[in-house]
Amino acid sequence: MERLLEGYRAFRSKRWPYERALYEELAEGQKPDFLVIACCDSRVDPATIFDARPGELFVIRNVANLVPPFEPGAGLHGTSAAIEFAVRKLEVRTILVMGHAQCGGCMAALDHTIGQDMVFLQPWVALLEPAVSRCAHEADPQTALERESVKVSLENLRGFPFIAEAIETRGLKLAGARFGVADGRLELLDEATGAFQFVT
């Protein structure tokens, strides 16, 4: 905890004086334009990567930046609940699914290193199984799966009725990207071609 408290004290002394007015404004409510669905990997922080100020991004982070299929009913659906809140209540204008290089979740899905004793992680990473088969014969299956994980999540997002409605009625946009941890470069998915292109 001491490291976190040191960080808090630095925030209060260095950032708070300059952003106090913004936080006071945000205390009245949030209205972010962007929902970013990213991996929970500690190296991949969307606010840092996009140089975002408080209140700009609504962020959902989980293992391998996955969106599960639309499955209402029994169970607790944390990712789906956050997506619903962002789309229906906050009315975000863009949803970005951002994967990244050296993703441990993708690596585990490829080499099947997650044991059956992992009660929550094993079925979660199994969402990538269709993508794993598509990447099996790639020269670099790890990188291919990191890109495919983004496509899987975008496919699943389109299966949410309220997202389809928001796309149709108010122009909600969906996008995909992959961040390079070692080189800091961002690749953006071209939906027309299915290829990822570096942002310049």
C-alpha cells in the first residue's frame, strides 16, 4: 500500500492543483465520447496510450480484451453490464477494442496452459477458441491471435441488440486496434480489408 499512497500524495501535490476545476466539473457527471475495451495487462493503460484527461475515456479492462457473446440470463456479466452502461446511459460515440503485443491471455489460449482448475480464467479464455483455429497455420500465431482477439470482440459487440440499434439510430462507431508494448506503436484495424495498419 505504501507505493500506492506515495503515488496518491504525488497526485495531490502535482496534478490536483492543475486539474481541480476539471474534477469539480466531473463531479456533476461524466460524458465520455469513447468506450475503450482493453486488456487488464499492467503494461497497457489506455489513458496513458491515448494521452487522455480524466473523463474522456470509459474503460473496461479484462483478460485478452474480450467481449463475451450477448447472453442475457443467469450469471454475473461484468463486461456486458459495463458495455450496456456505456452505450445506453452514457451514449458513447465510439467503441474501441484494443489488443496488445505479448498478451498473456492469447498466449495461454494458443498453448493451452490454463488448467481446468482455473474456475473463471479457463472458460473466459476459451472464448478465443474459434480464433485459435484460424491462427494455427500463421507464421506468427501469437501476433495473429492478438489481432484476431480484437476481431472476435468486435463480432460479439455487433451481437448486442442495443449496440446494433445505436449504430443504426445515432451512428455509434466500432473500431479495433493493437498496441505494441516494446515499440509503442498502434495498429488500427481496417474493417474493409481486415488488415491492421500502423498509425502514423
